[in-house]
Amino acid sequence: MSVDRRELTEILEEAGLSPYQADAYVTVLELGAAPVTRVADASDVPDPRIYDVLRDLADDGYIETYEQESLYARANDLDSIVDDLTSRASRFTAATEEIERRWNEPSVEQSTVSIVTRFETVVKNAAEFVREADSQVNVSLGVDQFDRLRDALRDATDRGVRVNLSIHTPDGGTEALPDEETLGEVCSEARHRRLPSPFAVIVDRTKTCFAPHAGSTNEYGVLVDDRTHTYVFQWYFLTTQWDTWEPIYSAVDDEPPIEYIDIRYCVRDVAPLIRDGATVRVRIEGADTETGVDRVVEGTASDVLVTGGRNISGTDPVASYGGQIGLVVETDDGPVEVGGWGAMVEAVEAHRITVVDVT
């Protein structure tokens, strides 16, 4: 059973809070930790009364206030409040469930990008996104966070999702890293970043969960459900969390068939082969850039598309491919230009590329 804000405040009034106290308490639950002035703006409590109302709530154990540049308020531990409410009638039970929901998941405006105030919310959403993944997951986390996502990553790997895991240790050492058997259960490839780093999970080119590293001044997180914003986080992951660090585990084949999720890595590998006259047969699974309809392209990679026509080396960092990058595939129906994530000028946006054979 779910109750709306008005009914929740009424129930809290029945539990003994004044109308202003009930309104202020629900507002603090929704905002998480927030300046008192923001609580006043977001509630119906008059500005001259807000400090007295919050002081009374603090005295009763509902919230606590603290100084951080200005006076802040946040909800207290819920145990005593829950014990009191659950002893009442069914409406109080419904209010308890709603308070617990709002405590764990503060309400945020419905948008493609949401700011949340608790790391727990970021991790919970990350696990849900990973469990729903269809094709690829990129993860950057610390060894102390690994177990929180372990089951979800294992399930994704078992479904054939490409999981790239960048794992960092506080002191840069290797002692605390998961062993190779464990890594083989949860990812396609793992790399060890020897520096502290934020928590980031990027799923299927559309969803991102991000939180600063433990040394950040304020605890907050960003939840993204949008291709454009996620593209920025994808570049952040590739250039700072992945491409410059050596693999510590890989289940990726070195001989055909070789599967790629990011076209940059495919082009980096096949460009020298094409330049040397090899025949490279590929299969592209993606979408038509005009219609958005799923499309499969099979044929021979005859050329690469690179901004400025530069030569590509097999050791180039992907950060050097900031412009157009793609493949020209000779098919039975003629040449087809294939681009990567967000392709606009090519005919096909590649989601999965398989180098079938090289001769």
C-alpha cells in the first residue's frame, strides 16, 4: 500500500506531530540532508517558524541538525519511529512503509538525470541496471564495493553480456584483488587501476550510475537514463578507467571469431590488417541510422573511416579517436558504411561487431 504526501502528513499528525512538524519531517525525508533554508522553501512551514519546528523534531528524535557552511537538517535513524508507528492501526503501518521507502530512496524529479544524496541508492540502481543489461556493462569500482555488485555481474556474464570491470585498490597494491577464478565468473575482462577512483556503472549505452570516490567532500550520486549523457560517462570510463591500464584477466579471444562492443577497438585492430592486404570478414549487428530498425551487415571490411584520414596503429589509445571512426563493409548489395555509438553520417550504428575470419 502506498500513500501520497498529503495522507502521509495527516497520519503523522494523528501520531502526535503538529501540522508544521509533519510537513517539515516529510520534506526532510524527500530532500535527504539539506540546508534548513531549503527545507523552508520546499515545505509550507513559514520561514520564521522553521527553526523552532525543526528543533522540536530534533528533540523528539525524528531529525538531527548540524552545521556545514550553514545549518543543515537530515532524518535520524528510523528504529524508534518505526517501533512506535507499527504499534498503531493499519494506516500507521502504511505510513511506516512509506517512510522507509522515502528514507532509502529520496524522491527526485522525473528526468533523464537525477541527483541522489545517498551512495546506497546509487549502488541499488546500478545492480538493477546490470540485471537488465542486454549487451554491455562497463564498471569502475573499488575492491570494497565489489561484493555489492558481484551477483548482478555474474548473472550478466552468464547471459552473454560483455562486462568490462575496472577495479581499483586504495593503495595500488594487488593483495586485495579478486582471484582469476572469481573474475572469470563476473566479467569478460578486468583491469586494475592503481589509483582511487569514483564508482561508475555504464549499461547498454543508455544508463549510468556514478558517485565520487570516498575522499569527496559531499556524498551524492548521479543516475542517468539517457544516451547523450551516458556517452560522456562512456568516454570518461574508456580514457581514465580502462584504456591506460593493463588487463589482469581476459576471456576475450585473440583469434577469430573476435567480438567487439566498441568500434574503436575493432578499427584499431583491423586497420593494419587491411593496410597489409588481408581479407577481413565481419558481421555487424546494429541499427539503421535513418530508421532505427535493427540491421545486420555481413561482408568484407575494405577500408576504415577516420577523421583526417590518419593511419591507425594497433597501439593507439582510443582517446586519439575523438572524431569519426568507422568501417566500410563490402556486401552483396554494395558497400555499407558502419559507425559506432551515436553514428549519424554512416548507414549503420554498430552495437556488436564480430571479426569472423582473417586471411
